Amino acid sequence: MSEIVEALSRGPYGDPIGLAQDVRTFYEGLSEMLDQVTGITLERTGDTLVGRSIRRAYLDRAFRAAAGADTKAARRLLHEGQELLRSVPASPDTEGYRLAGDWSSFAAGRVLTKAVHAELTPRAVEVLPASESDVRRVGDGAALLTGALGELASTTLDCVAGAVLFECGTVTSVFMPTVPEISGLNRAVLGDPVALACAMYHEACHQKLQDLIATRQIIPAHHDYTRGTPITLPWGLVNGQRRDMEALRALFAFHVYVHLTSFLVEHARSTGDGYKAERLSEAWERCRFFWTLMKSGAMDGDFADDGRDLICWLNGVCERLSKAVPDDRGLYVEDALLQVRVS
């Protein structure tokens, strides 16, 4: 195991196994608290893809209602969650890294399908049941990750219950906050094993950071992250315009690009293929953009103590990556420095 992979595997922000235990403890405690407030318990109903997502989504929604002193709404949501969980078939998913089957035949599946459509609005999207070929290809993507990163990859992928496949233009993959613990993967990306591995890892890392936010003090209490320090991205222009991003979304992106660059470096080392490939270069240049922003301290005020510690941890990994990536043009560094100076 390289020192980069080892660094990403350890500590309060890196260890996925310890984090998974913290998430289970958090949601069991949340369920008990809501039971005391409403008299309704949202029990676990097995370990299905849909069941995990529905339970977490409805616990989150009921908690927000209860925190706003709307006990009636919290009770209604928990009752709805109970009914949906009862509709989930015993084994509606594939084996291994699970892919969604036909969600149209039961109520919970239809609710999640509607949520996937809402997450990708206004794009046209079709949710697809997985085929045997899809399962094999996703297995190949997972194997690439574990071949390069070992247990770090498998335990990070475990942050999600699995994925749902869709067809939707140029969207490669998607993290869906209203469909927790399920990644969205465009079936079109399944034809490229490395791109698929990147997409699977990308969305699992988003879920991992979401879990850290639930179980650590990443952002201050009552902080409105939508009003965080703004930045603009120098790549991926939309209609000739830069995309805006605030501090928390920038942290999500930084977290992902640190992990993606690490995977691509380790994949190149283990296969001897494409060490200076465009994909690695692109991931590192974007990673370095966010690294430059974060290590400047310009966004420190947007985060609580654990959030600042997480950034320091990621900065340390970037120091190691900077010695491992040979093609370092610093493409976006000056742009990042300019934004820091302007802010």
C-alpha cells in the first residue's frame, strides 16, 4: 500500500469502516429519538438497496420536521416510510456492488424513481433496470478500484448501498441527496472501465463526505451553506459562462478530486498504463485548483473545527500527490489565487 492510500484510509476522516459504524450509531439514535417524540419506530427491513435509502431519507425528513416543532408532520413522514418499507421485495437488487432492478412494481421503488427524475430535472431521464451485462461491467469497474486501492476502495464503495442506472444525455453520474446511499450511473459510462471506476468512486466519495457531515462538526450549527464563500470554476463552461460554487460544494469537489487523483495514480502504477494520461492530468489540475483555494484559508470561516481539520488532512494528501503526479502544469493555480485575492 502506498503512503497516499494509507493516508486516505486512516483517521477520523479517512477510515470508512469506523465511519460506517458512526453512521449506524447516529441513525439508530435518531430513530430512538423520533420514536420518543412520535411513538413511531422506523425499523430496519433487511439490507436492500431501496430499503436502506428509504429508511435514511424518511428519518432525515422526519427529523427536520421534529426539529421545527412539527410533530404531526414528523409522525406522518414516519408512517409513510413504514408503509414504503413494507412494499420492498426481499431481493430486488443484483449481487455484489448492487444495481437496481425493476423499481416499477412496488411503491418504494416508484417513489425513488420519481426522486431520481427530480434530481436530474430539467434533463430528460429514463431509469433502467440492470441487465446481466451491466452487472458484469460494474463488477469490472469495482475490480479496477480494488486492484489499485485495495480495502480503501471496497470500504469506500460500501458507503453506498449500490447504484441505479439511467440514460440522460451527457451526465456521467450523479450524487442524489434525496436518494441517500444510492449513486446514479449513466449506462453509457459502463463501456469504459476506467471512467466507470471513476464515476463509482466519485459518487461514493460524495456519500462518504455526506456521512462525515452527519457525524462530525464539519459545518457550524445553523450555518446557511448556500451563502458560503463563492467561487467560479475555470472549466466546464455552460453557455460560455462559468459555473458558480460555494464553499461546501467546493469541499465536496476537493474531497472527490483528491480521491480520484489518488486512484488514477495508483492505477497507473499498478498497470503501467497511461501514467501521463489526460484523465489523470485533468483530475490533478482540478484537485490542485481546490487545494490552492482551501490551503489559502479563504474559506476557513465557512467550516467548523472538524471541517478545518478535514481540509488540513486533505491538504496533507495533496502534498504527497504533488510528488507523485509528473505532469503538473499548474493550469488553474493562478485563477484560484486570483479568486482568493479578490475575496
